[in-house]
Amino acid sequence: MSKRLIRVSATIIILAMLLSTAALATTEASQYLSYYEAYITKSGNTIKVNFAVEGTRVMDQIGVTEIYLYQKTSTYGSWTLVQTYLSSDPAYASTMMDSNVGYIDNYVSYAGNSSYQYFAYVTVYAEKDGGSDSRDIIAN
């Protein structure tokens, strides 16, 4: 009887662990964003903030709403905001946001200095049928 009780208990514990993991994944998933990334590349003195955003389906709006680019000029220096890109700015609207697509992959560029360090604070965004989601990420 004790071996049967141990097997039943072990089965219940394993099932409970599996169900709690599935519940955790569901609460963290977005119904609008399925994938997103941002990273910085340097080519000479051109600094690019690259981004990719994928929706869970074809979205009404998808992309990046804001990018704040920071620069550090020395090892012991502080980070300084050097450029702000907003999707509401007509100069960047078509680069940062798209409509009626499921995926956007693009970049913004900055005339910087390849010997300096950079990072960017990026907000990704997706909207469908009046609902939306956004996430903040750091690009190194």
C-alpha cells in the first residue's frame, strides 16, 4: 500500500509542477507581441540601433515607439543622452512603425564615434483591434 501511495503522490506532484509551469508561461505571454529584440552595431562612426518586432498575427500597428540613445565617452565617464527617436516624429514615423503587417525589422542611425560606448532604451509596441501591448528593452 505504501508503494502505491508514493507513486500516486509522485504523479500528483509532477502534474502540479507541469500545470503551474504552463500557467506561468501563459500569464507572461503577450497576446500582441510574440518576439522582439534591439541591438546596437557600429560601422565606422555610424551607430545603428537595430530592432525587430513580431506580432502574434497581422497587427494594426507594430514597431518601436521610442528610442533613447546614450553615449559614454570614457571608462569613468557618465552616460549621456545623445539622441531621441520618436515614432510620432514624421522624420522617423515610417522607419519605426508599420501598419497591417505582422513583422517589422529596421534601424535608426546616429553619427557618433566608434571608440565610445553606446546603449539604447527601446520601447516596442503592437496594436490590434483597439488593444495593445508595449515592452521596454535595452540594446547594447
